[in-house]
Amino acid sequence: MSLAGGAKHGHALLKDIEGFAGVRLGPGALYGAITRLEERGLIEPLESDDRRRPYQITSAGSQALADSVVQMRELVQVGQARLKSIRTATLRLA
Amino acid sequence: MQTEERGGEDARGGTHQRAGDVRLRWYPRSWRARYGDELTALLDQEYGARLPPKMRLGLVTGGLQQRARQSGLAGDSVPAADRIRAGALVVLAAWTAFVIAGASFAKFSEQFDEALPHGSGAHRVPDLAFTVLQTTAGVAALLVVAGALLALPAFVRFLRTGGWASVRGHFVRALISTALVGAGLLALSAWAHHLTAQQRNSGLHWYGVLFLFWAVLVVVTVTLWTVAAVATARRVELPGAILGAEAALAAALTLAMVVMVGATAVWWAAMAKDAPGFLNTSPGGAPGSPWDLWLVVTVVLMLLALGAAAVGVAREVRVWATIRSD
């Protein structure tokens, strides 16, 4: 999701993920994820002059992200609907 | 560690190639070749020379995960055939540990029959359990030999295409260790020839120490041969049918381990009932207790080996299931 906002190298990814998700990933975990995503063709490396190689999302990656967002939206909708029904039932009891 | 400290001189953004090599040593070489430089740059930028213990642990687990993925033990990044092969090789490695535990049990249970009361039918259960154990061990050994024979033509092809160079080191180490075991056996036999039975059986301290050292060397040798076999099997191209047969043999071997663990448990329970004194005779035995330390350690090793084998078979089954569903 972080790379959907533009190409980033490892350090920028860590900062970005911490910013929007509140999670501080370790370098080992980050590069485990980068390895898996690259193997699946969801992200790709860009040329770099220094050792900090940036990555960008691929079109397959964008599609996979879009699918995940749709799934998450459905989950959120179900969650909201059920919370609403709990609130309604609580109000009725009160 | 030493290179890491040295790397601290230019803590932020400097060249930490050597330090990175140390911190990333748990990762496979090919992974380091691809990602090592950039991960090292990230570590330098984030932590400089002082990597927190939690992050250090993260690199260890990350490295081991990558090794598991590359070997086919985890994930789906390698072809299905490699994943099945990885499962079968885990069973082979587990079998080695089981053989070591079995040798320990064989030594522990020497002459157990003599400890049982005569003419009361007390021999029946432990004798039957021991016979089942021995027979199953023989069958399991045949399964391993069958697996080796099935892979033999592919192994010969591997050697003919210049594969020997990639595994030579493993075999040389195993052969040297085997030669040392042979030499140690000759020396021990020559010495034992001049000793009484009482001196041989823990009566003579230095003989016991040398025997223990030799036993450890046997374990190391068996392990080195297994490492050589696994290293070779990972490089040999096995046809699909042979790979399927190897996977089936691995599953059968695991089943044999289940039977042997069960037979050992029955034998132990029967001995605890009818000849509890026998279970206190080892150096790890406590008077009046059936929980002899030697036997406990042996059975725990058997169970660990069985658990590892079960993981290997589960891996095979999951991959087969995926292939069939595709």
C-alpha cells in the first residue's frame, strides 16, 4: 500500500508505514515482505545510483491492492452494520 | 561482531559492506547477493553501528525464513517438486536423529530379558514390544535403502554432468569422520580385549570417557553423511515418478517411526511394571523411579525426530493437495 503513493526505498517505506499504520517494521520483516512481493511480481526495483534501491508497485500489484481494498471495504461495511445493530438494540433496551 | 564494531566508524550512510556481511550471515548467499547491499544500507541508515537486540533477532528469523523458503520448506516461491523434495529430506534428517536415539535405546536395553522374573509370563509384553521395535527398524532401514536405490540413476547422471565438485567437501568431511570412527573402534577394541567385563561396563573411568568420545564421533559421522546426502539430493534432478515414490517412502518411514515410538513406550511401561530395577541401572537412573534420565532423553529425541518427520510429511501432503486442486 505504501508504494501506491510513489516509489520508495527501504528507509522511506519504514517511515511511511509507521506514519499511516502506526506500525514500526523491523528491517528483517520489511525485506521479507519485499522479497515475497517482488517474487510475485507485485513490486519491482528501480535503478539506483546508491545502495538504497527504490521499489515501485507494478500493474499487477496495483490490481492486487485494489482487490484487497475492496475486500477490506466489505469487511468495514459488515463491521459498521453490525455495530449499528448493537447500538440500536442497546438503545431499545434502555 | 568484530567487523560490526569496526563498521561503526562511519555509522551513518558510510560503507558497511563488511559489517553487513556479518549482520546478514543468517541469510542465504544468493539472497544476500540480491538484497544484501540495500538491506545493509538500510541498517546503516536506521541504526548505525548499534543494532538493537530485537532487530538483530529479526534478522536471524528473517534469514532463517529465507533459507526455509529457498529450500522449499516454506512458502511457494520454488517449484512444487522442490517443495516435495524438501519435505522428504526433512524426513531423512529426522530419521538420522531417530537412528541415534535408537542406538541409545539399544545400548540402554541390553540384556533386559535377564532382569525380568522367570516363569510368570512377564517376558511376553516386553519381548513382543522389543521384537516389533527391531522388526520395524529393519523395515525402516530397507525403506531408506530403497529410497537411495531409486535415486541412484539420477545420482549417477549428476556425477557425469560434473556435479561432484559441488558436493565433494561434504563427502570428504564425512569420509574423514568415518575413518576416525574406524580408527577409534580399533583402538577401543584392542583396549577392551585386555579389560574385564566389569571394567568395560563403567568400571574403568578412562575407558568410559573414551567410549563416550567415540560415541559422539559416531553421531557426528552419521550427521555428516546425512548432510552430504541432503546436499546431494537437493542438487539431483529426480523424475516426477521417482520423486513421488520418494515422498511415499518418506511417509512410510514416518509411519515406521510412529510404530517404533509406540513399541518403545509399551516396552518401557512393561519394564516399569515387571522389572523396575532395570530402569535404575544406568548412570542417569534414580532408585525406585521408572524415569531413568538416559531413557527419558532417548525417548524425547525419538519424539522430536518423529515431530520433525511429521512436519516433512505434512509439507509433502500440502504440496500434493495444491497440485491436485490446481
